[in-house]
Amino acid sequence: MLNPSCCPLLFYKIFPFLRWWPMVNKASNKADLIAGITGAMIVLPQGVAFATIAGMPPEYGLYAAMVPAIIAAMFGSSWHLVSGPTTAISIAVFAAMSPLADPGSPQFVSMVLTLTFLTGLFQLILGLARMGVLVNFISHTVVIGFTAGAALLIAASQVKNFFGIAIERGAHFHVVIEQLVLQFGNINPYVTAVGAVTLATGILAKKFIPKFPYMIVAMVVGSVLAYFINLEFGVEVTKIKTVGALPASLPPFFLPDFSYATIHKVVFPALVVTMLALTEAVSISRAIATKSEQRIDGNQEFVGQGLANIVGSFFSGYASCGSFNRSGVNYASGAQTPLATVYASIFLVLILLLVAPLASYLPNAAMAGILFLVAWGLIDFHHIGSIGKTSMAETVVLWVTLLGTLVNLEEGIFFGILLSLSLYLYRVSRPAIDPVVPAKEEGAYHFVDAHGHHECPQFRIVRINGAVFFGAVDYVQNGLTQIDESNPDQKSVMIVASGINFIDVAGAEMLAQEARRRRKMGGGLYFYRCKDSIYKFLRKSDKLDDIGEGGFFPAMSNWIKPIYSTLDPEICRNCKYRIFPECQTHLPDGEARTA
């Protein structure tokens, strides 16, 4: 057995499975075998369903769960993440590629495998460049909105199969709804009965026998019902179509189309699938890791997913990523190491060789019923309701993403990301600028909110929380300028700077400009509890001469004494507030107070 202490750190990066390989033993092998069998049973109906969503021949959904799953398990960082076809990726593939070629055709399959290769290449480059942080910029709200929109597109794509009506494949969501209404009188009762019974069976099986794969139960019941209906009335009357027999073979080797014309067409959709796939993979692996108490390396996950799609594209596997359902089942089944995923892929091959001919009895209507159930499960009603109650801005992001996805899947998610980032930048470009006053407790060095307290007529203290960068410069400068515009006597300002965590060149220049402006007015700009990093940046950018070395006061220092001496004695003479201790005994010029 390999000893990790003998392997250089570079080996762990190139062969990450060396980290967990020492964990493999007889007990873990037994647990992984059981988890692998369970995983193979789960992915069988899912793979066929997902391939149907993607517009691929049914067997390609199973191919995508074989070789890519093994590569992702061996070269990723998660012990429990299981990769393969998913609903979101499948609908993204269908929406992006169906306008370019007829779904299911050889040209369509070839272009999808090219897209898969490019997706893997982009993922690998991002991983090697250590850009795993990128997925943090896709907000949870955008993912929820996109997933809900994708779920509605899944359901819309199956309306014709569920009701037995003629709708052009790849029709837009609103066209599907329109055609359903127009052709309501042409609904095929036999086809609809099979779909409805399959749907109802899936719902009941999921509720009452949750440990058993509800999709398999629903498929069997729907297939048996369709068989007897066809036996009774004849296929010519019922017009119940089936998926057709799956080829009982290993994933065939396929060389993606690397022509310029094809790459030019699929490169943008590949970018969309890349970000969506990485978001899913990293999010799912982190969610599972919180239960298994494992540390996830986002960059290594990028590498693992990239290699999985690159290699998978040569073995007829269309774009894959981490699957929440399969990963959750894998962990719940007691998987100890990624070998569980390897075993699941091997068992899937064996199952395919045994049951492939039975797919000829699976009606398209039954598949539609199952996909309706899948689509319903994708819509996160709980979080959608929660977002609607808590944040108007996030609600707008949610619905823009959802509705945008219904119109155009690729543009929908990008609009959602762009709007989400825009709202974030708007918030960070408006750091809090709150007036404060010294706490009245004896010996206290902290400040309290100025609302409800008297402030010095000549001296304003404000607390700034946030970054003072190029996007926030104008807002902060306006906030400081408004102080003397509303009260011309407040020529001096002290910033409680403990909440300023970042400053750039534009921010430093603005503060220097403000200091010069206030000095010309006869006042000054001062800082209390400025972080060392901020102070060093101001010094490196040569702004301390403008602000003044004496304008910075550390925590628990006597800042009021030097500032008080710069104030106008005549204004202090008639001031009734006297909020500072010095105000009680003498004027700024040293004259003792008489009363």
C-alpha cells in the first residue's frame, strides 16, 4: 500500500487519490461496494431521464455516468461527490444546442461532445490557474432562480410526450403553453393516462417507500400499464411510443469535432455550462463535506471536473458535474472513499448489459411523468418564499434569473449573475458613514451613535464601515463634504477608521484631497484606530504629508486634547453642550472658563 509520507507534495496535486488511498481497507471496501450498488441503481433511471432532457439518445446519459464519474472521483478532492449527468446541465445543453442541430441526430451528438470537451478544458484551466474562487461570485439566489427556470423548461419540454400532442421540439416556453391551450381538444387520453399514472406512482413511492428508487417503481408501473393498454386497444389506436431498446455495450470511443466552425458555435455555450457545472460541483461537495467533516479544495475540484469532461468526451459522455442526489445517496449509503463511485460505475456497466433490452418497453409518456416529478423537485419553494420575505433586491435577482432562463437559458443565468454583482457593487460602493460621539462613561474610549446626543458645533466624528475604493470614493467624499455644507462651523472631522478594511489609490487620493480642503478651511481631517495596513498604504502612496503624521490616533489615546486646541475659542465660549471634558474647564486657547 502507498505511504503518503513518501510522496512529495507535488504528487498529491497530480495524483490527489494518494491522500485517501491509505484509508482503503477491508471494512471500507465493503462499505464502498454497498454504496456503489445503491448508486448504480439510482443512476440507471436518472441517466435515461437526463439524456432525454439534453436531447441525447437515452444511453448517453448512462455513458456520462461511467468514465467521467471515475475520473472525477480519482482527481477531485471530495470523498463523496459523485459526478455524472444532472438536470441543470442537461437542460443547459439542450437549450444551447437545439437551435444548432436536430436533437438526437448524429450532428447534435457530435456538437455536444465537442461542447463537453471545451467545458472540461475551461474547467481544467481555471483549476490549474487556481481560480476556484470564481464560483463564489454566483450567488445562491441566482442558482435558485436558474434551477427553478430550468425546472419549468424541463416540464415544458415534456408536455407533448405527456399529453400526446404535436409541439415542435425546442419550442420556447410560452409557445408550449400556447400550443397546449390550442390543442387541448387533441389530447391523447391513452398517452396522458400512462403519464399521469407514472407521475402519481412516483409521488406515492417517494412518500411511502423512500428507501427504494421511486423512479424505478414509477417506470415499471408506467411500462406495465402501457403494455396492457396497447395489448387491449392496439398501438395504432393508442399511439403510445416507447424509448426503444438501449445498446447493451460499453461506452464507444468517439473523437469530438474540433473543426473551427463547430468550436466557434459551441464555445459560448461551453462557458455557460462550465460555470454552471463548477458551481454545482463545488456547492454540492461543500454541502456533503459539512456532514463528513472533510476539507474541500475548490481548485482541485475544478481540475477533477475538467479532466472528467475532457476524458468523458472521448467516451461518449456528455457534459457532467456533481450530482446532489447521487452524492447524497452515496454519503447516506455509508461510502468511505471515492472507490464507491468507481464501483458504482462498474456496476452500472453490468446492469446496462443485463437490462438494456427492457428499455424498449418504457413509454415516452412514462418518462414525461418522471421528468415532471423531477422538475417539481428542482423548484426550491422554501428558499423562494424566504427570499421574497427578506429582501426585495434578492427577489428581483431571483425573478430576473428565472424569467430570463425561460426566455433564453444562457442569457438568463448571465443576466442574473450580472444583476447580482451589480447590486453587490452598489452596496459596497456605499459604505456606512455614521455620526458618533464619545461615550459618557468615565474612562471609556469607545463611541456611541450620535442620534439623540449633542454633537460639537465645530467638530464632527463619523464612523466609516466598509472599503474606501474607487467605486466608493464619490459617495464617501459627498458624505464628508455634506458635513460642512450643513454646518459651516464643523471644519474639523475625525474618522473612526477601525471599520475601514481596504483602501486603494483612488481612496487614498480622495482622503488626501479632503485633508487639504479642510486645512484650507481652518480645520483638519483626523483618524482614530486606523488599521496598520491602511496606514502603511497611505504612507507608501505619499499621502501622509497631506493628512499629517499627527492626524492619526491609536486606540485608547487622548485624541481630544490636540484637536480641541485647534477649535475656535469664541464659538466654544458660547457653546452650551460642552461634550468633551476639556470643554468644562477651559477654552481652546487655554483661557479658563468662568461659568
